[in-house]
Amino acid sequence: MSPESKKLFNIIILGVSFMFIFTAFQTCGNIAQTVITNLNNTDFHGSGYTSMSIIYGVFSASNLVSPSVVAIVGPQLSMVVSGIFYSLYIAVFIQPATWAFYTASVFIGIAAAVLWTAQGNCLTVNSDENTIGRNSGVFWALLQSSLFFGNLYIYFAWQGKTRISESDRRTVFIALTVISLVGTVLFFLIRKREDTKAPGEEDSTNEILGDSSSAENKMMRAVAAFKKSIKLSFTKEIMLLSVTTAYTGLELTFFSGVYGTCIGAVNRFGSEEKSLIGLSGIFIGVGEILGGGLFGLLSKNNRFGRNPVVMLGMVVHFIAFYLIFFNMPNDAPIAPMRGTDDVAYMIPRHVAIFCSFLLGLGDSCFNTQLLSILGFLYSEDSAPAFAIFKFVQSICAAVAYFYSNYFLLQWQLLIMVVVGFFGTITFFTVEWEAAAALAARGSDYSSI
């Protein structure tokens, strides 16, 4: 197998591993608040929104040290251990206890920071400026396939149910825990960097993949990674991209947690309201997979760079927000267990599901291009750059999950519209500067 084939193999294994883990975790997040609402008349008194706020709050703080952790432990082992913590969080729902639920939320926040920092590093090390666009699209399409499988099961298993029984809950979460563990084990198939580099290829001193011969060297690399993260945080490009990243955190919260809750709370959708949560997740996944696959395949032939894809994402999301505003009651995100009888301007279920597809497609537009531009601009400093990306994204997701406990739907949509608009403008600015820099050194812009 050639070095390039081995690198592509690593990207595929990375994507498949994430697909299994996030089949479990994203399905869990999509149904968590609905399941918890059915538990709140028992001794369990947790909140899905609060749990996600804790996860993303800890996630954001942990990104400050995650490059150092990955430098010491190594990316492969980092992803394996993180996967185990994801599985433990999901397993909590088999027999929920409030203390275990919130404790697991803290630990998975730490694990998520390490997991995504290692992922960004692995993606970059196995790519170059000619393949980063393709590899970002391939990884994203595989990752977001996770939304399809878990939610397909939820759609059929919960069809016609108005209340989720204890047996239903246990069956779902035992299956999700096993699926997460399968994805964790698959990380062992990723080949180490020394197996993928071409003959004579030098190790980058700024990359953290590979083995270090002594504890002292590992500690020096950990400190260097931390310093690099701080330094990069204040560069012009990172600060501009942080606005775009902030938007992806807000809309991540909305489509992965809030929107499914809204659908499940609308009594006018009839007896299928709970199974529609699963159908919504499926169509979010279809949009994500279509976007990731399409933009990955087209990246080599795209002579206009990343800006048109990001513009498409903004337009698609704004159309979705407009339709959701007309289709969903304003109190849907914070409705009680009995749901809401309020009626929006229209109530067709197919519009709600179509909006799910648009949310997924738009999200893939933003995230594939952010992964691509970060891997391109920071090929020598990928771990710190991706840690900053996840820091900003997760802290905004934490804020969004917190205000989702209180804000009506219309205000949540307005916040996303404003941040999304400015995030698109700042992305354009960075992309134009990247194109100018490429032109100055005589590179073909279409190669990115």
C-alpha cells in the first residue's frame, strides 16, 4: 500500500470510528431531553439542556490543555480513552441517577476536548494542501452518517408512542453504549505516523503524532503545545474565524438538541410527535452526508475556493430559520412534559422535517470549510489550531444550551441569524487573504 493510500485509509478509519461513537452520542443528545422529561416525575431531576451546557462548558475550558494531553499520551490512545468516557456517559441513561448524570457530563466534556484535538491533528497529518479539502469532506460525511442510523431506529421504535417507558429507554441506551464501544475499538486500526510517511519525509517538529523517547521530551512538547495555543489565539486569522466558529457552536446546539425537543413538544403533530424526533435526526444526517460528500468530491475542481460553500450554508440556514419560525410555536423549546397546544402560522409536519435537512446541509457547509481552512493555514500547528476551534465552538454551544432553558424560539433564531451573518463575513475575509497569499507564492488556488 502506497503512503498516500495509507493516509486515506487512516482518514476513513478515523471517520468510521467517529461515526460509531457519534451514532450513539448524537442520538443520545437528540432524545435526551425528551427521555428526561418522562423521568422527572421520579427521583431523577436532571435536565438535558443543563447537562449539555456543562459538557460544552467543560469542553471549552479543557481545550486549553488538550494539546498538551495529546502531546504526552499520543493521539491514538487519547481517542481510545475519550471514546470510553463517551460510552460511560451514554450508559448512565440505562439506570439514570442525577449525580451520575452530571458527573458524567463533566468527564465527557474533558474527553471531548482531547478527542477532537487528536482528531484534528490526525486529519492534518494525513493530508496536504492538495488533499485537505477532500479528506475534510470524507471525514465529515462519515462522521455525520451517525445521525442516520441511530435516529432511524428511534423513528421506528418510538412510532405512535406518546410516552417513553423504562423498557424502551433501557433497550435504546444499552444498544447505543455497545455501538459507542465498537467505535472506540476501531481507533486501534489507525496506523501510526511512521507507517504513513513517504521515504525520506521529515518529522515536523510542530506535530504531536509519533513517539517521544523520554518523559522530559514529552513534557517539553506539552508545554510547547500550550504556549502555541495561546499564541495562535491572538492571531488575526484565528480571531476572525472565531466568529464563524461561534456560529457553528450556536447552530450545533440548536439542531442537535433544541430542534428535536421542539418537534417532540408540538401536540398538533399528533401521536407521531415522538417518532418524528428520530425522523428529524435522519434528515439532518442526510443533509450532513450530502454536504460532506459533495464538497469533498468537488474540492479538487473548485476554482473559487471555500467562500461559495460558506455562502450556500448561510442561505440554506436562513431559509430553515424562516420556515421554523412560521412552523413551530415559540414556547416549544421550553414546553412541559405534556407538550404545547400552541399553534404557529402553519403546522405541516413535512415542513418540520424539510427544515431538518436544511439544518444538516448548512452545518456541513460551514464545518467542512472550517476544517479545510484550518488544516490548510495551520498544517504545522494543527493540534493547537483545532483546540482553539473547539474551544470557541464548545463555549458558544454551552452558552446556547444554557439559554435554551429560558429563551423562546424566536429569540434563539434571532441570535443565530445575527451571529451567522457576521461569521460569514469574517470567513470571507480570511479566505480572501489565504487566496492572496497563495497567488503571491505562485500556487494554484484550486488545489485547496
